[in-house]
Amino acid sequence: MRKQAGFTLMEIMVAIIIVAILAGIAYPIYTHYVENSRRASAVTALQRAAAAEEKHYAAYNMYATSLTTLGYDSNSVDIPSTSEHWYTLSAMKDPNGSDYLLEATPAGPQANDVCGTFILKATGARIVSNTTGKTAEQCWGGG
């Protein structure tokens, strides 16, 4: 009699269960890192716009109230691009003074992000609004 080679149904089921458990652990960790990298794109875009605001202030002794004044294509810019739209960058005058406010509002796959909208003031204050369960420090720091 010849011995049969191969896997039993029980061995295959155990392997499938192990793969499912590993995927159940790995996928949430992966999505957490993806969301953090997208937040980093928003923070970088805000910092670049803030640098452009300061450059504009140095040249004209006043802050710009729109992104078009700073050289952007429109006053509402998709971050990082129109093909991968994670945040919408916008600029406005601070209602409490003559300074600017820069906002990165989540959009697309980032729309339900727990950090909500990132706001950068001319004073350097870093704020988040519409956040659920995270502090501004955790969101801006990538936590």
C-alpha cells in the first residue's frame, strides 16, 4: 500500500484559522499607520502654507487671507493631490484679529478620522476640532 501525500482537512482549517487571526491583528495596525501618514501630509501642508504666509507678511506687512494670494491654484486645495484627496487645505482671516487661520479638513477616506480638522493659527497654536477621543497633542504629534 502506498502512503498518501497531502494535507488533511483539519490541517488546512487550522492554517486558515491562524491566517485569519493574524490578519485580524495586522489589519487594524496597518490602518492606524496609514491614517497617521495621511495626518502627517496634512500637517506638512499646513506648515508649508504657514511658511508662505510668513513670507507674504515679510513682503507686504500683512497676512494673506486666501491660498491663491500665496500662489496656490485655488483657495481650497486637495491634500496631497486631487487624485488622492485626504484633506482640504484652506486659509482665512482669524475672526479674533488680523492674523490668519489655516485649516486642513478631512475628506475622502480620511473623512471619519478621529482627529477631525487641523487648525494652525498665525500665533503657532495647533488646534484640532471635531475630534473624538484624541487631544491636539496626540493628533499633531501623530499619536
